Amino acid sequence: MLDAAASATAAQPQVERRRRLSPAALAVTNQKVRSAYSPVVIAGAVRLADFVLLSLVGVGLYFAYVRPHAGDIHWGYIASILGMSAAAVVCFQAADIYQVQIFRGQLRQMTRMISSWAFVFLLFIGVSFLVKLGGEVSRVWLSSFFCVGLAVLIAERLVLRSMVRAWAHDGRLDRRTIIVGADQNGEKLIEALNADDDSDIHVLGVFDDRNDARAMETCAGSPKLGKVDDIVEFARRTRVDLVLFALPISAETRILEMLKKLWVLPVDIRLSAHTNKLRFRPRSYSYVGKVPTLDVFEAPITDWDLVLKWLFDRVVGGLALLAALPVLGLVALAVKLDSPGPVLFRQKRFGFNNERIDVYKFRSLYHHQADPTASKVVTKNDPRVTRVGRFIRKSSLDELPQLFNVVLKGNLSLVGPRPHAVQSKLENRLFDEAVDGYFARHRVKPGITGWAQINGWRGEVDTDEKIQKRVEYDLYYIENWSVLFDLYILLKTPFSLLTKSENAY
């Protein structure tokens, strides 16, 4: 009877552990939230658009009016156009109009832009006079460039204004913020944040561990959503961009205990300094609106770094997929001929911020012994592994279908911490129970290959050291990420597969 009960228990599907949230927190997580747009990237894209549009206007007018009369191309005009366009971007930056808050308005950015554009032309006229080139420059072209360029800039800003307002309405420009500390300090902090009309901060609610009179149920109009232990689960169910501590610096013990729980999240974590009597040098602070804060943790790979990694994955991943198509076809044929069942195997794994994603691999186990939850680790000479499966697992060819995850679905990167199965275990302990800070490796998107893999930490995980080393190398990768680092790992992966595959079965 005991054997039958054990078999029945093993046959039951494993239920994933999820922390229960309060009704107030669930009401927030159930709201539909769209992904955020980076203000840094938006401002950079507008700078580039300004330069390109002005250059095209200048060159277009040159070929339309000056070139037919001058005959040969006068490269001095082209250089002047590019120089004036670059100078315009510099002047716009000096006029402080490359901010999302400025893009939302109309009068301020228009007046600053017109005066800056006029200054560029006055500067050009002055320089051409000093170098005695004034007589060689077409006045019709110059005046046309000023008027048409200004009209194009105004039209661009009007379009941009409507786009930014639409994004703001959809919540794409908000920094969704949670406050830690539901007391008077938290109330003052929320009031200071709400007092700034141009702020992009959207306070979702407050978290506090205290159950006595010091913890308010509603803090400056923001509800108490739960305890600090609930923040990790809350941030995995809805988008959170910033965690802001309203606790005084004197509560360092409480703050450190909370940070040990929260640092695994891919969010900015800051300590508010608005009520602290201890003051640091102004450069020590960053500002959330007008509130001074001290940076504790920053979300990894954001803004332009995220754009570069996205381009790297799509471009290099697309080329790799095209190059691998013949190998994919041959492996698929071998898997199909070796044993009955589907060619591909789909498994639930941890993605970015613990999101559950479907990862595709070539099937390497017999179909009737498939293990979608990875509840039993594949070991050396495992009878569940097919003949072809043994080869493709050893050579990592079974991972090639994950290129579709990278290029088409976008839920994997070429390089990153390897995604583990949701129910992966070490001696009946889930990985997060075996290693402190395990979920910190999910602060970035997982990858097909990674820093841990090329250093030999791949394959079966049967000891504490193996999973600890994986996490250690993954965290090093996250803290030291760069495009060149990704390229280095990618180029070294084939050599690693040949020399460090003793743990892959």
C-alpha cells in the first residue's frame, strides 16, 4: 500500500510554490500593464532623428537648387550641412529640450528650438564671414535651409508630442514604484513625489512588515499592499520599475535584512534621503523628481545596453539560424528515425524575472519517458536517453532549436544564464532552496550559452558546488555584461563544447 501511495503521489503533477498576495496587491497585479519605454532611448532616438532630418533637408535643397547651377558637387556644402545639423543637436541639448517631459509640452520646446536653430545659422554666417566664404554660399539655399528645416523640426515635434502623450496615457513612460515604509516618513515621501507635476513616478502602493499602530493601512492615498516578503512575488506578477525605501538611514539593520530579500529583482532600489538629518555631498544623490535618493541597486542591462543586446540577439541570432538550418534538418531526421515520437521537446523553464517560458529542444529521451518538468535529472548512462539523444546532448546539438526562441519569440538571448527547468532539484531540494540568491540570475534574459557553460559548469547538477558555481558565474556575467563579453562567450562556446563536456550526458 505504501508503494502504491508513493506511486500515486509521484504521478500527481507538481504544484509550483507561489506566495499568496493580499486582495489589494492582487487588484494591482490584475491590471493590464504594457512594457515601458526608456526615456534615455527616446531622447537618443530624437537626437538622431533631428540630425538625419536636417541633413536630408540641407542636402536635398543643395541638389535641387545649387547643384544644377554649380555643375560639380561642392563637398564644402555637404560638410557645412553635416556640421550645421550636428551643431543644431548640440544647441538643442544645451537648451535642454531633449527630455520626455519637454516633448509632452508645446510652447517651451518650440520657443527653445526656434531660438537654437536661429543661433546655428547666425553662427554659420559669422564663421563663413571670418573665413571669407560668405560670397560663395548661396543665400537662396541658406534661407531655404533655415525655413524648410524649421518647418520639418516643428512637424517632427508635433508628431513626437502626440506619440509621447499616447505612450504616457498607456503607462509606457511611468516608473511604477512601490514604497517600503507605511509610516509618517512614507506619507511625506509620497506627498513629495505627488507634488511634482512633471514627475513620471506612479506609486502603486506601500509595503511594511509592522503590524502595530506605526504602519498605516493607507499612506497618503496609497494602499498598504502587504509585507516586504510579498514584494518579490508582487514584482513578478506585474511591472515594477523602482523600489523606494522611506526608512531612515538609522534603521540600517532592518534595511539590510530587506535588501537581502529584494536584490534578486531586476529593478532599481533606492533609499530616500528626504527626511534624513545626515546629509552627504550633492553628487552623492540621485533624484526621483525633486526627492534626493541614494542608489542601492540598479537594474542590469537597461536603456541603450538593452537595445544593443536586442540587436545582437536578432542580427547574430538570425545569421546563426540561417547557417544552422542544414544541421537542424539532419538532426531532426536522425531523431525521427531513431525512435518514435515528436522531433521537438518543449519544457517550462525560468525566464526573465522568473517568467515561465517554453523552451524548445530536440527530443533526446524516449517519448514515453519524457520528463516535461525535469523532476528527475538525466544522469550518466541514463536508460531514458536514446542513441541519437546521447550524441546530441553531449555535443549540445539538442539546444539548436532554441535559436527560434531567440529570433522569433525573443524570450531567450544568445548569451545569458542558462534557463533551468521550473522543477529542477538537487537532492530533493529546488535550486532556489539550495543556493542563496539563486533567483538573482533571472535579473536578465536567459541564454543558449553562458559564462558558466564555457567555464565547464554545464550538464548534470548533482552536488552543491555545481549549482553554486553556476550561480556565481552567472552573477559575474550580469555584473560585467558588455556586447564584447557576449561576443567572446559566443566565439568560445564551440571550443568549450569540445574540451569541457565531461558533465554533459
